[in-house]
Amino acid sequence: MVTDPIADYLTRIRNAQMANHRIVEIPGSNLKKRITEILYEKGYILKYKFEDDSKQGIIKIALKYDPATKLPAIHSLERVSRPGLRSYSKPQDFRRVRNGLGISIISTSKGVMTDKEAKAQNVGGEVLCNIF
């Protein structure tokens, strides 16, 4: 039984990249689907597909690698807020990831979005993870 599904999601992506896999399959949820959409919009993954099965569904993610160096597009995935220690932040207190090169994914009252989008809409929330 997984107690932290977001940490499991990030770990599956991290492990697949370390093993140079092209595709990773992850059990689905609405929160994971939205995080996957954000990763695609920001150019961290090639493409994704949501498949329904008899249970919760599956998210298939095609990982992105640099063609010249064969290094993954995602250098770092780190979980910020976790079940034992939640991390909430106001829009003016959002920390920059890698001096503004990375993104934070925030769960707000207006949905899951990046830190820049949340700051533009002036909403705070739970900082789920940092990606660079």
C-alpha cells in the first residue's frame, strides 16, 4: 500500500529515467493527471496518454531525453510537502527553483498549477514538488 501517491509518481519517473526507459506506466488519479499535463506543457516530457481500466486508470508517459547527450530533460524531482509535514505557502513567499529555471507545482483552491501561474492569480496553496 502506497501512503504517498505523489512521491510514488515522482519516484517512478526518476527510476525510469535512471534506467533510460522511454515509457513509464503509473497508476492514475486526477491529481497525477494534472501534474502530468503540467510536465507536458512545460516541456519536461514528450507525450502522455491516459488509459482507463477497470480500476483507477493508467498514465503512460513518454520520457524526454536530449538527443546529443542522451541525458533526461528532468534533472531533479523532489517532493516538498509530504503527509507527515505539509508545506503551504503564500504567493509572495514562493521560492524560486534553481534561480527561476525550474518550476514548483502548487495545489491551490483554483486547481493544480505552477508557482508562476499561482503568483499571477495571487493564490497560495500546498507546494507539492519542485522540478528542474
